[in-house]
Amino acid sequence: MVFSSLIFLFLFLPLTLVVYYVSPAGLRNAVLLFVSLVFYAWGEPVYIVIMVFSTLFDYANGLLIDKYRSRKAVVRTIFIGSIAINLGILGFFKYYGFLVDNLNQLFGLSIQAAALPLPVGISFYTFQTMSYVVDVYRDKIPAQRNLLSFGAYITMFPQLVAGPIVKYGDIAHQLVSRNVTLDRFGEGAALFVRGLAKKVLLANNIGLLWASVKATPADELTVASAWLGIIAFTFQIYFDFSGYSDMARGLGKMFGFDFMENFNYPYMSRSVTEFWRRWHISLGSWFREYVYIPLGGNRVGMLNQFRNLLVVWFLTGLWHGASWNFVVWGLYFGFFVTAEKLFLLRWLQSKPRMVGHAYTLVIVMIGWVFFEFEKLSVATAYIGTMFGFVAHGLADNRTWYELSANLLLLIVLALCSTPFPSKALSWLTERFQRTGVIAVPAVYFVLLFLSTAYLVNATYNPFLYFRF
């Protein structure tokens, strides 16, 4: 079940909200746990066992670490066992086939690997359970003794299958006590509608352009068509993923939780380093806190710092998928982040703002080619087309048709990649107080109506990050 579906919008969510709010405060975590299990089982009736096991396993590990705190050897054994089992489960389902394929190619073997479907959200909820155990082990947070509350934290359906990755310490107090006012609920509903519109009206529509370009062989594309296609994907993945994150955060507010912001207008960045501070913030902060800093961060000398960056970006790429294109994608961005630390950032800061902005967008768009094409040969051929090496001319009739057909949408996408729409709504409310009180809710109602109308006949409605 996805948020941008009629069954979620008009059946699951309304029923869940009614049951949740008519329940006594002491039972709401149990209600949230139950409906979250139903939500997950809707699409993963078998693999729900894995998520339940991970929840029970790390709930027990937290209690054991807390119980034997004074016995360091025992605590260390529990901690290592927890990390090993979690990574083992993630590795088996996500990387087993990838590992076998590479061993077969490297050593000429013929090992047969069963084609296992990837459990939805396993990368996200595994990182959450691991971060909980790590923080209990570090004595940063107390172990959660209420199984229902811990289960609600791990399985919470708003952020279960595609994030943002929520650390236990960030919402521990909210699991115990949360107060939802009508204004707060309204903020959550507005954020959810904005995310739904971003996903349905923007990401899905520009995604159709990218699907058309992607299906065309690289040597049949013009230079302009190749750039138009990757610009379309650049917008699609942003509005798809940030739209989902907005919906997740909006739902969280409607149930009384505050989840961290996951996107902060990344396409306004003036460097690759800044881009990754604004894109998928929860994943970046997870790797920084649980990998980069434990390795020594930037306090261990220049060479070791570069080693740490290499490890983090290799893992960041691999986290996204069991394929070499993701590893190359991660190391590609790691190279530019490292170059910016060495000299490039100082050079960019001495140039006009537009230079840094253009540089960042070009680097990011080339990176998205590696991200989207699983075969590296196809990705490099597409990049070659972008720069005229294997292109079918600079532009043709198809190029001009696709550009003219999508020009208005591209302008809207560009504007919505900035704070302009949010600032415009705020200005409307402040400048025309009485009118704004009516106009702003009307805008959200129109967005909800248009999104629903689109979904009634929608045949193209993917969530790109569900595959991770």
C-alpha cells in the first residue's frame, strides 16, 4: 500500500485516524503498532516476519545491554551479535544474489542463487533498529522496556518503508507523551497534501517524459533530448522522494510525532557538499554519526579522513542497491566531496553564485545517470550522448515536441524546487489576513482534488525509493 493510492487516502487513513483518536492515550501506541503491521502486511504478508523478528531481537538486545551494563565483555558480545545479525539479514536479502553473481564471474563458478524479492523498507527499519542498539550500548539513551512502544517506533507506518530514518532518541519522549492540537493536526494535513501533490502531480507527470527518453537507445537520442531526459529524472526523483518524505512527516504530525526534515531544497546548492547536506538528510546524518565519526571523522589526519570519506561513500552507494552502478554513484560523489575539501570549495566560493550552482547541477545530473542505469555500459553511453560523442545530432523534431509539451511543467518544477511557493502562501496569509484564511485552505483543497482526480485513472504511480 502506498500513500498515493485511493485505498490509503479514503479507507486506511481515515479508519486509522478514527480508531487512534477514540482510543485512550495509553492504548495509542498499541493501535499504531497494530495498524502499522496491517499496513506492511498489505504488501509484504510473508516478509512481515522479518520485521517482527528484527523488532523483538533488538528490543531484547537493548534490555540485555542495560541489564549487564557493568560487565563490559558480556555487553560487547551482545552488541557485536546484534550488529552482525542485523547486517546478516540485510546482507542476505539485499546482497546475496549480487555477491554470488560476482563470485561466479570472478572465479568462473556456477553457483545458483535463488531470486529473492527484496523486503520493502528493510534498509530503513534495519538502520533504525541498529541505531537504537548502538545508542543504548553507548549509554546515550535508556533501553525501552515497553515492547508496544518499541514496536510502534520500529514499525510506524508513516516512515516505515521509505524513511526518513528516525533515531529512537529523537522521538523517545514522544512515544511516552504527545499532545496533538487542532493546529498541529492541520499542519500535518497540509504537509501531507503538499507531499501528495509533489508526488502525484509533479513527479509522476515528469516521470513519463523520462520513461520515454530512457526507453530510447542512446545512439538514437540527440544531445538535447539526452539532457532533457536527465533533467526530467532529476526533477522526478526529487519530487518523488521529497514528496514521500513530506507525506511521512505530515502523517507523523497528525499522530503527534515530529520527524526530522529530510530535504531542504537541495537543487539550490552551490556545491556537492552542500547538496548532500540538503538531500536525504536522515541518511547522511546516520552515516555521519554511526560510521564516519566512529572511524575518526576529520580528527585523524588528512589521509585517514579521506579513507573515512571513501568508506562512507562506498557504503552510501551500496546501501541504495546491490549493483555496481550504485557503488560507482557513491564513489563518484565521494570524489567530488573530497575534491571540494582539498581545493574546489575555496575556488567555488571565490566565483559568482551561479557558477557554483551550475557546477553542482551538472555534477548531480551526471550522477543521476549512474544511479538510474543498472548497467554501467548503458550509463556511460548515455553520458556520451549528453556530451555529443554518440549522439544523433544536437536536436530533432522529437526534441522540440517533448520540450514544448513539457515546458510549462518544467517551469513549475523549477519554481517548486525553491522556497517560492511556500513563501508565496505565507505572504498571502500575512498580506491578506481574512482572504488568506480562506484562500490557503482552498489551495490545499484544490491540490487534494487534483491529486485524487489524477489517481482515479493513474497507470503510472511508482515510488522510486521503495526498491531500496
